[in-house]
Amino acid sequence: MKDLGELKFFLGIEFVRFKKVIMMGQRKYALELISKSGLGGARPAGTPLKVNQKLTSEEYDRCLRGDEEHEDKLLKDTGGYQRLMGRLLYLTMTRPDLAFVAQMLSQYMHCPKESHMEAAFKVVRYLKEVPGLGLLMPAQNTNMLSAYCDSDRGTCLQTRRFVTGYLVKFGDALISWKSKK
């Protein structure tokens, strides 16, 4: 075993140590993602998803809508969408602000449409606005555990199920979160 000194990078996560906090972030990974997706010159977005945006599957559109004139076309290259979603899901380790939208968009990986790719590109444009966001882990001792949850009944157009989410904090440090449809 060998001492490599203070931890700086591990599996694409950057660790910065200050006196009272440790910052975990994936700034370099986020900037590479923006560059690889070809959105380096695009205007940044203020939010990762449009307000009240409802995305639907191809099967849902075929069964219920049937309107050929306004049809949302399937992507020809599903691999590009799947790779982008894999990268966004990896970013959720240190970016809980992306957890809900990444989970929602990943539901359409088997048969993505143009609207799904546009929504994924909006997430990448949001990353451009704030690529350095991450998790702060305070160094002080604490014994306070707090949890928050939220749910919205019937939000999913296809299943009419609840959309729920929760987060758990130990002191001021976020230790767990989940968003579920």
C-alpha cells in the first residue's frame, strides 16, 4: 500500500478541502460533456427542464394522439441519446439538481424521440450555466439528521402515478436523495 497524499481526484470527482468544508464536484466532467455534445457555443439555460413539460413515449403518442401532422419523430441514432443520458446520470452523483430530470429522461432510452433529445440538450445547456456546482461536506461534528420529501399525485401522463422524491441531510451535508416516478 502506498500513500498518494491528499485526495484530489477520484473516478472523475474533484475533491477540494477547505478548513471547515470539503467540496465534491465534477466541473471538469461537466465541461467535457458540454464540449462533446457540441453545445460549447450555445446559450446557457437557467433551469434543467421547461416548467410543466410533459414528455411522452412513442407508444403513448401512437395510442392516444394519432395526429400525424404534429407527430414527434423517433430518433434515428438512439445510441447518441443513450450515451448522453449515461453521462448525465453519472453527473447526478454530485449534482442532485439533475436527479429528477435525468431519471425522467432515462425512461425513454429504449425508444427516444426528438423532444427527448431536445430536453436532454437543455440539461446540457443548464450545465453550462453552472458547471462547478457540487456537494459541500462540512467538517464540524453534528448529530442532526433531517429528511424532506415531496410527491405529486397523477403527474405521469402515461401511468397517472405519483412522482415522489426525497433527500436526507446529516447536519448541513446532503447524504442521500432520490427522485421516483
